[in-house]
Amino acid sequence: MHATLLGILGLALLGALHAQTGVPVQSDFQQDKLTGRWYSIGLASNTNWFKEKKHLMKMCTTIISTTADGNLEVTSTYPKGDQCEKRNSLYTKTEQPGRFSYTSP
């Protein structure tokens, strides 16, 4: 469970770190252990947008599923005012197993 939790944290940070090389990938990464429902208890970013908005953020649920071509579809649902908002992201697999690429729109 610990390894899987570290895997999801790595995935969350991958969007910010994908341009950097030398970020290690878990050697025994098992993609099927990463899929399912997750509850976000923390996020990290060094972007100005995040720094300005972090006080407004609340815990969200995230569902990670594998697409037919091996990519990861990530759907996060979080409270915003008196409604829930959904965000969909696609993490594209790379040549290195356990490493995915994400580009923020």
C-alpha cells in the first residue's frame, strides 16, 4: 500500500516534473495497483496559480483508470462552492514503464 501511495504522489507531481530528467521511476511499478479510487489529502506545486489558490482547495476524490492503449485517465471531483466540479486528465505512457507524460492545458 505504501508503494502504491508513493506511486500516486509521483503521478501527481509528474505534471510539474515531466520536463526534468533523472526523476527515478519505481523499479517494480505495477500499473494495475495504481488504478481505482483515491482520496487526495495533499497536493504540491510551485506554480504561481497554485500558490494563489491553495487556500481555497479542499480534498477531492480521484479515479484512475487505464485506457485501451495503456495511458492513464484521471478524473478528479472536488467541491467548489455548493457544487462539485470534475477535471479529466490524460497521462500518456512513455517508452519507460511506469513513466507518464502530462501537459496542462
